[in-house]
Amino acid sequence: MILKRRSLKNGYKFGKMIGSPCGQIHKLEIPKEVIISLKQGSDINNKSQINKNLFESGVSPYNTSSIQPDEVKNLIINAVHTEPYCLTNNIIISENLERFLIGIEILKNSLNDNVNVYLAINQDDKQIIRQINDKSKYKWLNICPLKAKYPQNHEIILTETILREKIPYNGTIFDLKTVIVDVQDVLHAYEAIIDGKPVLERIIAIGGSGLEKGVFVKVLIGTPINHILAELNINADGKRVIIGGVMTGTQCDDLSTPIDRTTNTITILKENRNREFLFFLRAGIKRGSFSNAFLSSLFPMIERNADTNLNGEMRSCIYCNYCEEVCPVGLMPYLLNKFITHDLIDEAINYKPLSCIDCNLCTYVCPSKIPVASNIKDLKEKIKEL
């Protein structure tokens, strides 16, 4: 069945980006000597055996939390993709639909008998939604089509949207007895129980303006990033490499950093520090801007350039309220930025800064080039130290 859900009120809808991953999934071969077999063909209805195998293979959805399997009331499969260049789950699901659905059933059976299971998926993935709805065996699976609006895929936003419940201030999804897993966790569960295979591989998207065309690649966990780039003939010289997406990722200065079991995306952007003469007077049909100052606001589907250029210098806050408009949790980032820059920590507490989910939209839309999100992060650290 398809459940209609309220869409994300705030946030940001990104247009088409040059260098987005596309095409088939390339596979880098795994040496046979690293493949370890578990017990194959386990009963997917045997709860104790499922939990044992999931834990041993490293795919247990609750092994890093304080919540126990019998306490979980809601299981959410996060198949929403909203950040530019990030892994598009519809490709993985389309190629592995039966395995994906059995994997969901395995995770469901590992929890308590009354757990509610939700599949959060982009509303544009209509073919996948139709295929799942046609399978009568999975009527217990609640399909939640959502708009691809960043940061809809964030666990707090996703949980509140689907369950229509507010998470307590400074709380987590565990306060609502909820566990979230991604698409690859589900497939890993299938492999662990049906194939007897522990978590060895990860499918990652490699995209960004530093590439002519993005790619998907399946790699062995622990593979250094520079080995992956070399295998794909990708030259990262003079480019910025980010582990994760452009909004929430971390800049990677050491390309020998290995891929881990949480890596979904490697973003490569063009480095650009050049000043552009009379930048503000140009039409800007490919400019990324929250305001309507450029023609890009009239043509959202035109592919846009993305690089590391700030296109301006930092200046004082002009109180445009852009950051407040896009904040998905209803904060006033410009005020919190003022409090931290003037060391007014006690006053800031009244504005609930710990609700910030670090989506970085406030920094992205700021016309004054102020690192608002970074300043708010510093503010939260100071409040935690009190």
C-alpha cells in the first residue's frame, strides 16, 4: 500500500548537476582469499539465528545503539537520495529487487513481532513502487514516497516525517524506538543470512564537477581511495576530494584513506579560487543561488557547474533571513551565529541550538559567505561543555 505523507516544509531542491553518477555498477574484483563463509541458507524466520548471523557478519541494525531488538517499534529503510552526486538507491534496488525485499523481511524478523516497517523512497521512483505494490506477500511493508528535497534523507527529518512525531529536544531516533538502515544494509542482511557472506563490499558513487561522467563502483571495504581512482583512471590532481556529499561530506587530504562500511559517495570538485570580474552583473544561467539574482532561478533543470569558489568575500550578516527560510528544523541561524561570534552562550541556549542537524544549508545559501553552520557547530560544543 502507498501511504501519503507530508512533504518536507523547508530544505532545498537542487537542480541537475554536472558530473552526476550514471550508468551501470562497475565491479572491482575481490580476491578469493578474503571471502569468509558463514552458515548459508539460514531460516529467515528463526529470530535467534538471524540475530546471531547478522551480528557476526557486521550488519546488525542495532549493534551500534543502546536499543535492543525487542524494543524496536519502527524500522525505516532509507532509500531517499537528495544530496547532489550521492548514491541513487533506485539503481541498486532495481537490479536487486527480490534480494532487497527478502532482506527487509529478514531485518523485520530479527526484531519484535509487532514492528512497523517503512520504506522511504523518492516519489519519482514510480516503477519500483509499482513493482513492490504488485507483490501481495509484502502488504506489511508501508511504502512512503517522499519528495527529493534535501535534507529529507537525514534520519531525524525522515523519522519525524514518516511517524508524524517530534523527537525530543537534543534527542535521537532511538527516543521513538526507531532504527534506520540504508539500502545496502538490507542487501548485506540478505547476503549474510541466505548466502552466508559477511560484509565485504560497498557500492559507492563517484561524481562531481571534477569528472566528465560519474560512475558507480563496487569495491572491497578497506580499499584506499587512491587505488579506486587509479583503477578508474581518474586524476584527482588540482581537485578537491570529499568523502560523502558536497553538503555533509568531509574533505579528504590523504587519498590513502580506506573505504569503510559507511561510505556511499566520493565527490570530486574542481578547485577554483579565481575572482571573476563583475561577477554580480553576469546573467548566471548556471549559477547555484538561493536568491533570484541570477537567471538560473528561472531554469532549474539546466545543468549547473559546481566548484569550490565562494564567488565573493565574507562580509557582515545582512539579515536577509535566507538561512531561516531553508532551515529544516525551524531555527534562526543568523541569531545563533550572532550569539557565538559575541560569546553570548547563555542567551543562545533559549533558541534551542542543539536541534541543529548539521545539514549546512545555512552556509550554502548565505550571500555574505559566512560559515554559519561551522559557527553553530562550535556553539553546540560550547553548550555541551557547560
